[in-house]
Amino acid sequence: MRFKTLLAAGAIACVAAAVPASADEGMWTFDAFPAARMKADYGWAPDQAWLDRTRAAAVRLTGGCSASFVSGEGLILTNHHCVASCLSNLSTAQNDLLANGFNPATRAQERTCPGQQAELVTSIRDVTGDVKGVMAGLSGAALVKARDARIAEIEKSSCTDPATTRCQVVTLFGGGQYKLYTYRKYSDIRIAWAPEAQMAFFGGDPDNFNFPRYAMDGAFLRAYEGGKPVMTPQHLVWSPRAPKDGEATFVVGNPGTTRRLDTEAQRAYRREISLPMSLILMSEYRGRLIAAMGEDKDKLREGEDELSGVENSFKAQMGQFRSLNDAQFTAAMRETEMALKGKAAPGVDPWGSIAAADAAYRQFYLEDSFVKGGPAGYSTLFGYARTLVRGAAERGKPNAERLPGYTDSALPLTEKRLIDPRPVYPWLEELGIAFWSSKMREYLGADNGDVKMLLGKESPENLAKRLVAGSTLADPAVRKALWEGGADAIAKSDDPMIKLALAMDARSREIQKRYDAEVDGPITAAKAQIADARFAAYGEANYPDATFTLRISYGKVQGWTERGNAVPFATYMGGTFDRATGDFPYNLSPAFAAAASKIDRSIIYNFVTTNDIIGGNSGSPVLDKDGHVIGAAFDGNIHSLGGAFGYDGMLNRTVVVSSA
Amino acid sequence: MRFKTLLAAGAIACVAAAVPASADEGMWTFDAFPAARMKADYGWAPDQAWLDRTRAAAVRLTGGCSASFVSGEGLILTNHHCVASCLSNLSTAQNDLLANGFNPATRAQERTCPGQQAELVTSIRDVTGDVKGVMAGLSGAALVKARDARIAEIEKSSCTDPATTRCQVVTLFGGGQYKLYTYRKYSDIRIAWAPEAQMAFFGGDPDNFNFPRYAMDGAFLRAYEGGKPVMTPQHLVWSPRAPKDGEATFVVGNPGTTRRLDTEAQRAYRREISLPMSLILMSEYRGRLIAAMGEDKDKLREGEDELSGVENSFKAQMGQFRSLNDAQFTAAMRETEMALKGKAAPGVDPWGSIAAADAAYRQFYLEDSFVKGGPAGYSTLFGYARTLVRGAAERGKPNAERLPGYTDSALPLTEKRLIDPRPVYPWLEELGIAFWSSKMREYLGADNGDVKMLLGKESPENLAKRLVAGSTLADPAVRKALWEGGADAIAKSDDPMIKLALAMDARSREIQKRYDAEVDGPITAAKAQIADARFAAYGEANYPDATFTLRISYGKVQGWTERGNAVPFATYMGGTFDRATGDFPYNLSPAFAAAASKIDRSIIYNFVTTNDIIGGNSGSPVLDKDGHVIGAAFDGNIHSLGGAFGYDGMLNRTVVVSSA
């Protein structure tokens, strides 16, 4: 795989022989769009009005996706896989909305998605000096505390109406910049239309991150306020036309996480520890899910959303792991780092500080992974319990002293996620907790103090059974009462999940403090130094790593060459029928199959562009030069997975479902 | 982790500062025991008579374990986990021999273990010149073909009585030496005694590879011939005494595989590709097994042996993976390699040849992993089918032209394994084939030719169902008839497993040929060059990598220091009761619990020694200076897992169940 890192763009003189410049790289913030650079490559670039119009319709979904307003009455375009959890939550054995799709006859039938919130950026303000100022002279845990306190204060004082606005300070360039993003938020988001899941995700996991592709991975939501659709005059224009090979495209959305500015030591940690551990753990969990879901139809339906999330993460991380074991790919990153080191001020060694923090973290990453979060990643009920326990403790403190997630600016979404009704499947909870506790024992050892505290004389299976059978947190009214009851209610609760969350809380905070002191503090300080060195050497012409905040990428409709074979830029509706085998996941969904004679097989279905995106961009509108919507980005090709660390314009592609 | 490689022992002057010499390292062949070295360290060493007596009682079990004759009437000491497959094969829902143990009242009740064979080395002859001679001037596939043909000829001509002897040419030092091992073999091996599995494997997977330990991991087999116990006057003497701290110990057995003489490129391949892939695949398979076994008691019993095998391999490979990501561990190996390179003849670069072969292999390792072997690793029935298909084809060729495994010297064991009756569990077969075929599609892609050939329009699940439901190969009589019927019978068979094995055979052979040409051939030639360079630089005072052939290790009874805490050298019977929780895997087995009042809690149960062992050594007798049996080696501690690549005398320990 060839590639080009961010820094190579600036340091091109150093490594030009090995790394060709790739014009389309970059996930740009709206306040720093590289218009001159695009104009040089494309002979045209959007002006400020174009950018402002587009930004005003760009939606972030707090479930982890991107979207856009596409009508004047609050209609939101996103991907089907971004609403799959919602559909799953609203499904019953009698009406499986994932399998059947959702096509309400009237607006009155549109249904609220639990936990979902839509957010629109209304302003971006630089607070770098403010935040960096309070950290001056501090290090370790004190630095982290000061930073978080100042961020909590800025966020609180900047958002005077927490019912309709959200303020969030974003760390860019790993601490080189801090920016305050203000959002207009919409907390009542309803599902308006979704196709059958088998049509949206035709080819399933085998075709995921692959192309050619035949997937109607689109859906519509609608924003409501006061029980009525939100009026959204600043929406994007829908253009139901096919894309043209080579035409310029923009992707506007919220890429989640990239690590292109990480150091060698951080990449080594990911390659040697975190990625393989995560892949191994996900694999066993995936296997347990697959086997359990094979037992009956209810489990198959109830587990589907969880399994597809695991499989998607697995494939994405597998791509990252392969990239980090690709000698050519990593050599170029190493060269880029060495080039910057050569330009940095003598006497400071932030790279060494990061390597030391990484070495320190390796000493307790297992505790950090298993004990700090408890089984929250595997159990909705435990997640509720932890939020309740922490919410009770944190709300009693001054805003600036609370844990992130419990500050005044963060509380509304935390509370919404806690209290929104959503189904809980006891078998899935049990499976998750038994898995997590058996792995915690496996990796920390049966004689570890935390493991003994957790299991006592119980087996992981019996612990899971007892916790799930005894908990009443699946009932939203119980959660609401405990939330409102605060510390007293928590102290009096007999719920075994609450008791477990309480029992683990002290150790969890202890591990977090160690993390702040030995990892977060030193790395925050070092990354700011590296960012400053980078600005000094290459100016501010580059883009920050992705942080699930609004970005714009420019590129073009273009296929690529795979092992000597040209991959065309688009697929056609008719190709679906050629690929169908009749057996899952290559079966046609009933409605799609029934409509076969009405489908124009020559219409472009999915296409690829050179836009630089990453997970979180799912649902992003794909725009043409006029700013019109010609599709929704729903995936990257397999090469784009290495995009977490670097972009290669020859191979990385965004996969789009066409508006046509 | 500190450690010392094999080469560092010779190259000590070069790297002494970093790598302390570790006296007890080494898995020595019986024809090259380092008596002088041991005498220098211990003031005593065994003489030739001691070695000859010991060797004459040392047993290799073809199931992958070690053992020894400990009575004059064919009684064989080994581990419980080495007879677990046998117990599982002989179990029924009514009588679960794993759970209940096996304690026959008379010899007439001892029962034959399917597929098991015991082998005793009777002579070792150097055939290096002979084998290397036929390879002279050849390379690639031609080299592999000439080597294998000559080995087949030597083996056939050296064993005139294939009913009682087996001849096997062993590759040592990666091709630096070839030796002909002649074995007296016993093909009727019966189970004579086994404790309850929960007593043998108390602590289960969490305690596996850990210490302190409380496991009665011992069992007895007996060799029969002509329906009668074999007379074995040359047996070891059983000494039911406790070990003494610091006393010298010997482990005599068959370590399976070490890679201490591998090159940097080979370690990189294992760290970057094969170990993570294997860990990831095993994890999902493990998860599927665990969930399926939770469905009912029959599946729990039927899957137990398979699951514990997977979990054991997982933990062992996880230890290897961690070692190869340990910077200190790998730096020392790199230094050792550089030291040898510095001494090698100029102009030849076998390390570069191996790196090139490794790079070539990376291009088709996925095909090699998934397509070449088919689902044989996950399906007993497919394994039978492949043996039948290949057996029919290969037996029609001259001996020297056959695939390994089908030469005249190998056929008797291949046939025994094929035809011995053993239960087949359809759900387990289905689970395995569905897993393998879904992973093959995942890694090779749905559009890969081999995947299309395999699946056609079927899903992995439906393919697995059809194959298992339609196959009659679970019946030994069917297998026998097909084996004896040869090519005609195979061609006429309608069995879907036979048809699949036939369909995959051509591609499988094609991939093997590519492997021979691009990987095996170049690496065999290069490794021989490296071995010669090593002999030239350091003499022949070192030991070859493990090859599942007879070795002897010397060491001593000794605890170690774990993060500053002393780990005592032994545990006591009474500790079992302290560790028991009542919940699996820390529950006491019924008979053990019932006998609680009769158990002397002060008796030494398990102990550790510094002997250098690896998987395959399980069941090895642990001997004192008198050559008496004071225990059976059944495990290594967690540090010993890195022993695949290097031995660290400070930390690596053998775990032994005491004869006391």
C-alpha cells in the first residue's frame, strides 16, 4: 500500500521520492478550508457562502453518525446502519422493523429513536489560549484536572439555554488547539423511512468495506420539537442524478477518530497491545453471539444490531492492524516523524515523554481495560447503573470538579441516554457480563484483587445470572426515580447492578487517576509541544486528527486499480440480481425481490470517490460543486481502513449510495 | 523478561553484558548430552549407562504427548490431559469417563484408546550426508521433492517390520542435520487409570500455565500386543517421595516445536501474521464452542475435549505473541543473529533468502491457511475424507513420489488413525465447518475463486448442514471399505465429504507446490547454510530446536521471584481446599471431596523445576539423580511460553505433579 501522511504534505522535500503527494487528503475544519489548495488542483473551490450554506445543514447524530437536513420540514438524510439501533429498539417479535423496513403512511406514525439527538454547529470559537493558560506550569494529574475544570467552565458559561444548545470544547491537533463548538440541538429525532435491512446491508459482513457493492444504505429521520417537525429552511438541495466519473465531490460530516499525528511509540502500543487485544476479545464475543443467536429466531433478531456492530468494528480494526504491520506504510510514517524531530527545538523531547507514558500505561492497561469501565461495554444494565451511581456522586460537586460526562454541559445528553426507554434482552446481558468477567479473570488472573472482589466464590456465569435476574433497571421509570432520588436513593437501592457499580467505583476512579497522572497528563503536555513544533515547521496549512466534529473533505468520483485490475467507479441496480445467491447474506429482501420488474437495472446504485473519510462519517451527505446532495457516504473500501493512520489517494475510497 | 537464547551461550563474549548465561537451558538429544557442561555446573552428570536405561523406558505418544514405562507389565505414566481425548472418545451420556474418572477393577476392563500409539526410540543414525547429498545443486520445489523422496526411501529400507517398528527421518537444526530415528511401536494402548477431570484440571483454563497449582494431572495407560500386556523389563523405577528444594531433576520427553533458531524475518512473520491470525480465529471458534456447549449437557460433555484443546493452544500462543512483542526479549535475539551474521562467510546471505521466502509467503498465506487443508482442523469427517481421497491417489504411486503421510513408513499410523472407531458429534462437525467456511469467505473474499467453488450459492451454515447430514464416514466400517476399495471406491462414492475433499484436492496440491517452490525449498537451503555457519562459529555444543523427538533436559527443583515476591517451589494437597470456591472451575470433584478427611494435607502436590520444556513434553517423567520417577511434567509456568523462542532460567519453570 502506498500512502501519504499529513506531515509528508508539508515535509514533501524530505520524503518526496517515496511518497507522492495526494491532493485529496484531509478532513478539514470549516474555519480552515484549504480553498487555495483545492483551486490549484481543481481550478475551482467553494467560496465562504457555499461553505456557510453547507455547514448550516450539516447534522451530527450523537449515536455516532453524520447526516444532513434535506427538506424544509426537518427531514434528515443518513445511513440505514445509523438507524439500525433505533429500528432494533422499536422492533418486536410481531413487527421486526429491521427486517421489514419502516415506511409510515403519515407523519403521525414517525417514531422517536431512543437516545438519539441531532446537533448543528452554529459557531466555532478559538479558546486555545484560555485552556492552555490554566495548564501552564502543571503536569500529570494536576494538568488534567485544571484542563477539565476550565473546559467545564467554558462550556457552562457559553451555553445559556441548555434545552436547545450544547457547548463542547474540542481538542484539536492533540492539544495544539482548543475550540469551542456551539450546537443547536434537537432531542426528539424520529425515524421517517428505512428500507428492509437485507436491502440496505445486502452482502452483509463479507461485503462490508468492499466494493463493488450493492447496498441501499440510506434512511430518513425527522427532527421534532414541541411535538412538531422542525422548520429547516437552511437545508441541502436533493439532486436525484447519477454521479459523473471524475466530477468533484465533497463529504461533509463528523469523522470519528484518526491517529495520523500519533508518534512511533503510540503506534507501537496499538500494534503490539491494543489492536490485537481488541481483535481477540471481539472475536470470542462475536463467536458467542453467533452461536447464541443460532438458538432461536428471537435471539437472532434481538442480537442482530449488537453483532453487526461488533463485526463492523472488527473489520475496521483488522484493517488498522494490517496497516500497522505493513512495512512500507509504517516506514513512511517513521520518516515523517524523524523529519519533524529534526526541525524541533533542541533540548525538548516530547516524543520521549510519550514513549515513557506509553511504557507506563503498558503496566496497567489490563486494569484500565477490564476494571475501569466494568462490563459497561457489554451490558446496558450495568451502563445504566454506573451512570446512576456516578450521576448521584458527581451532581453533588461543583461543576468544575466533576468527571467529564457529568458536567452541566454534558448532563442533558447523559440523562437522555439513561432515561429514554429501550428494550433490554436478558440473555444478551447475561452473555455479555459472563464474557467480560471470564475475560477479566483470564487476563488479570484468578488471584488478582479486583477479580476476587468481583467474583468472590461465584463463576462468571453465575454472577451474570444473578445480576441480570435481580436488576430492575430495564424499567425506565425505575431509572428515572433513581436518577431523581440522587445519592440517597442509590445508597438505599438493593439492585445488584447498582451494588456492583458502587463496589467497582472506587477502583475505577483510582485507575482513572493513575491514567491521568501517568498517561493523559504527560501525553497532553507532550502533544502540545509536538503540535507547536509542527506549526513552527510547516505552518497551519494542515488539518487536525478526526475528533467526531464537523469536517469537510474534497475529492472526486473515481475508481481505482486493484492488483492490476481497474475497479469501475460505480455499480448498477441490476448487479444486485447477478450477485444474489438466495442464501444469506446474498438473498434479496422480499420487497426488493417483489419489485424486480419495476427496477431500472441501469441506474447507478453505489459509487466511489477519493474523499478522505473515516468511521463517524457514515451518513454524510456527498455534494457536488453546486452543493447539491448526490448521495450518502456509507463506507470506505478496504484500503481506507489504514486511513486511521494515513491516506493514500491511489487506493483509499469512500463508498456512496447514489441519490439516483 | 530476561532470557538467553541458544546462540548467546556460544556467543557469550559478544552479548554477555545483556544476556546472562543460563546453565539449565537446552532440550538435548540423547546422542549429544552435554555431560561435561552439566558436571561443571552440578558437580555430577549421568553416565552413558544412566542415559541408555532412561532412554529405553521413554515413550512418545503419537497423540502429541510424552510418557514412560513405569512397570514391568507395560504400565505407562503420562498426564491426564494426554488421555482426555481417549476418555472423551470412550464416554457416553450414561458414563462420562472424563467427569467420573476411570478406575477398572481388573486389567480386562482396561479399554483401547482410539488412534493412540506408543513409540520407543531404539536407535539414532546420522543420515545428514545422504539426505543433503540428493539436494546438492537443487533449489525450490525440486529440492523439496528430492529431499522427501530420499527420506521416504531411507525410512522404508530401514524398517523391515512395519508391524512393530517405525522409521522416521528427523530434520534437526532446521536442516543442518538429518537423523534416522527407529522406534519400537505399540499400537494397542489402553487406558488403565485416570482421576476425575475436575481433580486433574482443578482451576481449569484460568489456572492453566499458572503456579501455584493444585492439579492431579496424571494418568496411566498400558501397552498391549496380541491382546496381552507388553512385558517391559526396561522400565523406570517409581519413587513415591517428595522433591527436595534445589535437587537436580531431568525431564525426558518429546518437546514439540521451538523456534529458537528462526531468523528475524521468521519472527516478524509470526508476530505480524500467523500468531495474531491464529489467536483471532481461535477466539471466535472458542466463543462459538462455549455458547453452543451452554445449550445442553450432552454438548457440554461432547465439546469439552475440543474446547480445552483450543483454550490451551490459545494461551500458549498468546504467551508467544507477548514474547515477540517484548522489546528486551527480541533485542537480545536480534543481537544474537547479528553476531552470527558477523561470523558467516561473506557473499552468502541465507538470512536474506529467508526474508524473501517470507515475503513470498505473505502473498498466499491466506490460501495456504484456509484452502490447502480445507476444514480438516475443524471436522473429523472431512479429515477422514481427505485421508481417503489422498490415500487412494498416493498409494498408486511409487513410495518415493508420495506425499508425506502416505509413504510406506507413514501409512500404518495414517491408516490406524483413519479406521480406529471414535465418536463423531454432528453438531460439533457442523459448527466447525460453518466456522471455517465463513472465515474462509471473510478472509479471501466472497469473489475469490476457491470460495465460490466451495460455497456456490450456499451459505456456510447450509453447506455445513448438508455435508454433515449426508456423510456416512462416521461409521468405521464405511471408512475401512473406502480405504480398501481405493481409487475406484472413491470415484464411485456419493458421500458429500468425499466429494468436497476431491473437489478441493487439486487446488490443495497446487498451493502445496507453490509452498514447496517459494517457501520450503528456499528456507531449507538457507537454514542449512545458517546451521553450517553456526557449527563453524560455535561448534556442535548446542541443541537443535524441538521437533517432537526424544530429548533430555537437566535442571533443578526451584521456585522463582515474581515481581519481587518469592514463589515457593511446591504446593501441598491441603491448598486445594483453600482454593476451592464450589463454583466451576474451582469446585472439588465428588471423589476428591468425599475423601477430604483421608487426604494428608501436608503432602507435596505440584512443584516446579528449572527444566527447559515446551508443549509435547506433557507427561514426561521427571527423574532424580538415581533416574527414579518423582513426578510427571504437565505444564510450564506463564513465562515458559516465551520458551518457544528463548529460555530464561530466572523465570521459566516446568510444572510437575509429584509422585508423592
